[in-house]
Amino acid sequence: MSDDKFYFKLPWALQSRVEILNMLENDITESSWSEYHGFNVLPLGTAPMLTSPHLTELHKRHPFKNMGIIRMDPYTNYDWHTDGVRGVSLNALISDPMARTCCLFRNSHSVTPMRRAHSNFNVTELVYESNAAYLLNVQLDHMVLNLSSKPRYMFSIEFMEDKTKLTYEDLRRESEFAPILNVTTEK
Ligand SMILES: [Fe+2]
């Protein structure tokens, strides 16, 4: 099965990973974080968007509902699930890509209720590359593990359009074929 079913690496980079990580580690207090769907989240406003023509264009086409950082504490696991509202998310890893954290997908359609318990499943890992941005099919079963001693920080966008209006396949096709979203970053 192609990994494209689960995630798609966008042809442009976020570029500000280290700057955002420094901000999170040095300038942000615990009280800035709030709880959202079992994660700690930090809204980022629109500042990083201004530095990226790709995000600005994407926001015009598909307005963002939330853009921020999702924090997962050390030695925690977010169990198998599909997202309740989102059809697709845009993610980029901010914490160290070499840290022991992972995001796994499995094919929901092969997992009947009878097979959910006490079975082995084929899984696909999304191995985040530094500065790379990805679309994720969050309507397929996925889970996250943080086995490192540091928080796992993920830049993430939630779109105004929910899963009934914007699917992963829609946005992946648009990102493949819409010229502005394919602009390679200027050197
Ligand atoms: Fe999720």
C-alpha cells in the first residue's frame, strides 16, 4: 500500500523549526499552554504565516481555524484514533527529528471490531524530516508515541472546513496540481 494514502510531504519547507523551538524552550511559560483534545496546545497567531507565501496562499484557499503548536509530554502515548472533526491536518515537527518519537498509521478499513483486540496490524510510520511539512489523513487510524525525555512539539494547522467539506484526498490533489502550492522555496 502506498504511503500516500496516509500522508503527503509538501514540496516546500516550514523553514522556521529552530526559531520556533528556541521560542518554545526559552520564552513560553507553562500558563501559555491550554488543553485541547488531550494535548497541550499553544496558538501561534499569524506571525509564522507571514514568512511563508505557501501558508498565506493556503490560508486564502482554505482558511485556518487553528494554527499552533501541539505538545506531547515525555513518555506518553496518544492511543489509536481518527480525528473527530478534521479530515486533514498540516503538520511539521518542531522538536528534534532524531528523538525517540513516532507517528504511526494503520489501514482502518482492514480493522473490523472483531479484529481490534489481540491482533497484529501492519503499520506505516510517518518519519518526519527536519523542516518538512506534511498533510496527514487523520480520518485513518493513527497514534503517537513520545519515548524521549523531552516534549514532542508539532506545528499543526486545523482548517475551518471540517471533514465533510475538506478531505485529505482533496487537499493532496490540490497541493500536487495547484501551482502556487508547489512553488519551490527561493534560495
Ligand atoms: Fe489525531
